Amino acid sequence: MKNFWTAVVVGLWTIFAGLPSLAESRIALVVGNGDYPNLGMLNNPPNDARLMARTLRSLGFEVIERINVNQKGMKRAIKAFGNRLEAGGKDAVGLFY
């Protein structure tokens, strides 16, 4: 599974790093929930989200990063993401991971 995520990160880097800025703003919402009351703690989702957030920041994205967020926190993050996309105008790029 690690090789898969490495390929995803390298692919994103290849796509975005070599291109000039295509939009006024790049906004990403990255969520990594791995703490489930009835299942215990899953390490991979938060770790994957942190890696993705770091990678996207290095590619010029403004990142809203949430780890182990509850439903209320998720709704707030989605609203903030939508507001930032709207404020970015018609050329803004949004990515939800």
C-alpha cells in the first residue's frame, strides 16, 4: 500500500510542480480520520493525510488539514473549503482528499 501512495504523491508532484500556476489559488481539504470509537485507532489514514497535506503545500496549495475530526468539525472544514474556493474566483482549483 505504501508504494501506491508513493506513486500518488509522485504523480501529483509531476503534474503540478512542472506547470506554471494555472489558477489564482489552489485550495485543498485533506482529511485523515483513523480514530473510530468502535474499531480503535487506524494509523494509516492520519499518516497518509499528513503526507498528502505536506506534498500539496510544497506544490503551492493552501491546505485545510483535519486529522481525526468529528462530524461537526468535518462540516466546518467543508464549509471553510467551499468559502475559500468561492473567494478564489472562477479560476481557483480545489482538491478534496
